[in-house]
Amino acid sequence: MNAQAHQQEWQQAQTIAENLLPKIAQLYRKKGVELLMFGKTLVNASTIDMIKLTHLAHRYTHQSLNLQQIEPLIEQLCDMPLSPCYIDIGKLSQQYKRHEPGSIGHFLVSELREALNGQTVTAPKDVVLYGFGRIGRLLTRLLIEKSGPGYPLRLRAVVVRGGKGGDLEKRANLLRRDSVHGQFNGSIIIDKENSGLIVNGNYIQFIYANSPQEVDYKQYGIKEALVVDNTGVWRDAQGLSQHLECPGSSKVLLTAPGKGEIKNIVFGVNHQDIEACDSIVSAASCTTNAITPVLKAVNDRYGILSGHIETVHSYTNDQNLIDNFHKGERRGRSASLNMVLTSTGAAKAVAKALPQLQGKLTGNAIRVPTPNVSMAVANLNLEKNTNKEELNHYLQQMAHRSELSPQIDYTQSTEIVSTDLVGSRYPGVVDGAATIAQDNRCVLYIWYDNEFGYSCQVIHCMEHMMGVRFQTYPKLTSLEA
């Protein structure tokens, strides 16, 4: 192919993408149908994003995919009476290529029959964020990004401690600009008189309170809300139950490991443990969410006898910028200048989501001078022998063709570094190039954006707790399960 042909091919792809983007938006805004491309959302994507995402097909399946193949599928979807759901158009297109010759309509009806009942979009459930730190602001970004008539959760309020003059403006600026995750994609208008922010048309009430006892959500028209506690101040049922006493609240989700009998949920692994009667649930930790899906995949195939998890973790607000007093051992030393050896409960916490690994794992952590993106190094002793090629092939397939696909990503790049993973929506990304495997031992390197990837998992838990988690299509076949 000559240079001119390459340019024409690119321009044709751009034209198709420009034609498809309004249809993708229409499916989402009017029907609540969110299109994905190999697990990555197409809602609010750019033309360049769409073209780049088609290249993922070759990474996962060694088969080519282009927008010409996807275009007729999306056009057909626009005319179908679909209920709110997720549709991975990349995987669907590849299934259509393997399908016996026939009309696209018949194929889609067969694959999406469960979503064809024409169910209308219901009123969204109210959400309150208690705390507006790193996770709180990222959850805000995600909820606003997803907001629309078809999305079942609606951010109504944020609760923060009482501040001095200019507090609302400062919080708006922290949402607007982020040193790690960049500029907020949208509009933020400050309603100083009523203590609110209008974010991409969503009104978010800011409530100033020093404790849950001071809050009455009903006075703001908030009903049966899910309160997401991002503060970590309370981690047991007694402390978190204070939120349930607030008028207008109904359930609580903690974005930190829960203590006592609180269920620690890693979405994709044990989210089915959440029952309708559960009023307080924990979304566990970022590290637990990163390693548990991968450990489950390995344990299901090879069996894990024992192992050690070493976490190389970016520093957090819990550490000091320069040397100062800290109640924790070593954490008082400058986070920006030192590697700091510390403890982590993530290895033990895995067993709360995956009881099969109870007592089989140990763990430690090293805090390092980077602001975001961490790595877990899993040194495992297995029941069955394997090698690097076989183990990597299996994990790659789990990332693409399994029920754990939303939780596990896979890369074979020999050039990837931590900043390349900023903004990853997966709780864990297996670095296949670094895998070590010999006989019944292996070492796996798992990257994770400990802020954004974890926040995406929290969103999944929120949806499941409120009973509004939509189905994803195409469904797995018995071969893929």
C-alpha cells in the first residue's frame, strides 16, 4: 500500500467514526445502551479514540477489525427496541465474522434477545459522596461522565467539613484541575448562594457538616440514597451506621477495607455476595481489587499452594511530604524522597473475597516517590506446572474472553512504565513481558492505577448495591466461560 492509500484509509476511518459518534450518543442518551470496544467505553470518545480502539482486536485475537465492519452493526442497533445494557461492539463484531452467513438483523436478535424487551429507563437512584478527596473527586468525574437519562445513578450531593470563605471555589478548582489525571472534561459552574456546583448540567449540592448526625438529606429532596464514605474515618459497622441514621439515606458503601463482619467486595469476584438486605458494604482496597481477580484466574486453572505479594505503591496523603511526626512506623519520613517499607493487609484481605486462599498468602508494601500507579508482585507456588508462554496465553484469554474481562487487562509491551497506566479503568493490568514461570512457581507483575482503576470498581459496586447493574453483551459461550 502506498503513502496515498494509507492516507485515504485513515480519512475513510475518520469519516465513519464521525458518522457513528452521534449514533453512539443517541443509543446511550435515549435508550441507556452503552457501547464498549473490548471493555473500553465509546461514550464521549473521539474519532481518534475509536480508530485506536479497533487496533485492540489484533492484540487480543490476532485478527484485524476496522470501522467499516462495525458501522452496519451500530446502525442496526439504533433501530432495535433495546433495554438499558452494555454492548461490546468489538467482541460482537468478531462473533459476527465467525457467524454463519446471514443478515445482521438475525444475528443481533439472536445475540441480544434478552435485551429486546424494550424496558424503559427508570428514575435514577440518588448517590451522596461523603468526603471529597482523591477517590471522591474521581467518583464525581466518573458519575458525571456517565450521567444522562439512561444512567441509573445520579450524584445529588457531597458532604464535606465546614470550611472558610472560598471553600466551594477551591473544591470546584480541585475537581476542574488534577495534577495526575488532568483537566476535567466539561463545564463547572459555581452556585455560591446555594452551595452547589452545576457540573455538565448536573446539580451537586455541597453540604457542610462535621459528622453524619448533622445531615438531613431529605431537606434537599434526596431519598433512599446510597452514601459512599470516602473518608476512611469509620471502617466498622458501628461507625458507618451513623450514615444510615441520616434522613434520606438507605445504604452505605465504604471505599476502604471494612472491619468486623462487613463484607469486603471485589467486583467481578464476589459481588454476588451482596444481598438486598445488606445496608453496609466495603469495596475493599485498591490493592485487593488489583490482585484478587488475577489470583482467582490463576487459582482456577493451576491452584495456588502459597505465595507472597509485594506491593510497590505510590505515596498517598497519609504520608508526610517532608519528615514530620506520624503515628505509623516509617511513614513520618518524606514520601517524596524515600522508598518507605510498610505493611499492607491486602494479601490477607484477598481471603475475604476469595476464601480458597485463606492463610495461603503473605504480603508487604514499599511506598515509592510517585504520585499514582502502583504494582503488585505476586510470587506464587502452584499445584500444577506451567511456563511463561502458557501462563501468559491463559491470562491474555482471561483478559479478553472471560467473566473477569472487566477486571483484568493484559499488556505484552516491553516499554510500558507506570505513567502509561494513569487513567486505566481496569483494577489490574498483567505485565506479560515480565512474567516468570518455571515448573510450579511463577512471578506475576500486576500494574494498577490505585486511584482511577479502583474508582471504576467502586462504581460497579455502587450499581450492584442499588440493583441497577446492567447486563453486558455478547454473553459468554461455554467455550469462553
